[in-house]
Amino acid sequence: MKTKQIITVILLTLSMAAQVEAQKIAIVDINEVLSALPEYQNAQTELDNIAAGWRQEISQEFDKVKSMYNKFQAEQVLLSIEDKTKKEEEIIKKEAEVRELQKGKFGPEGALFKKRQEMVSPIQEKVFAAIESYASERGYDIIFDKGGATGLLFTNPEYDKTLDLKKRLNIK
């Protein structure tokens, strides 16, 4: 009786082992790869220079606002109520313009963001294509990024079950 149980356990273990398909997984530090590329370094340097110029321009504009405010503080005792109000509105308007300029240059959809995408995206696409071809050549199913926020860099499309789930939910 014991022999029969042992044989059953062995057969079950073997059948489960045959059903499990091993996935090949790799880890890549995408930041290290990008940082090692000369064209990426050149793009970063150019972006840093552009950003520095814009920061200086914005700083000068804020200095103008501060100068307007200091001049207003010195002259306000001599100004009529109407002139005070007019000067205050000018200062507030100028400050709003500078903040809008700052947002236009450094905001989430600002000029620096667009310039970064324009310059860095082709380099990133080149690296991702290299990762994909490497994975295909070596038979990797999944490649993770260990250095950045990207997470998953490559997955074998065979493991993407999105369509199956959409069919199950009757979504087209």
C-alpha cells in the first residue's frame, strides 16, 4: 500500500513538473546603459545648458518684480490711493507673467519637458529596441529595469493575457 502512495506522489510531481514551463528572466539597469551612451550624455549636457539659461532668464524677471515692489514700498507714502492700486496691480500682473513663463519653461508640459522628449526619446527607443532584440535572441521572456521607474522593459507577448480578459468581460 505504501509503495502505491509513493508511486502516486512521484507521478503527480513529475506531471506537475512537466506542466511548469520555466520563464527566462533578466534584469537591466537602464540608467546605467543610458548614462554610458555618448549621445545621451551630450543630450543631457545640452538640456542642462538650456535649463540653466531659462533659470537665469526667470531669475532676472523675478528680480525686476522685486525691484518694482521695492520702488513701490519707497514711493507709496507719496502716491494717491488710485496710484497705489495701479502700481500694486502692475506688480501682481508682472509676477503672474513671470510665474506663467516659469510654468511654460519648466512645467509638466513645458518647453524643457518637450525638448527632453525630442532629444532623449530617440536614444531611449534605440536602447529599448536593443533590449527587445537581445531578449528575442537569448530567449528571455521578461526583462526588468532595476535602476529606474520603468519596471518592466520587455515581456514575451505570449504572456500578455489582456485580450483573453477583455473577451471574458465582453469588451472589444
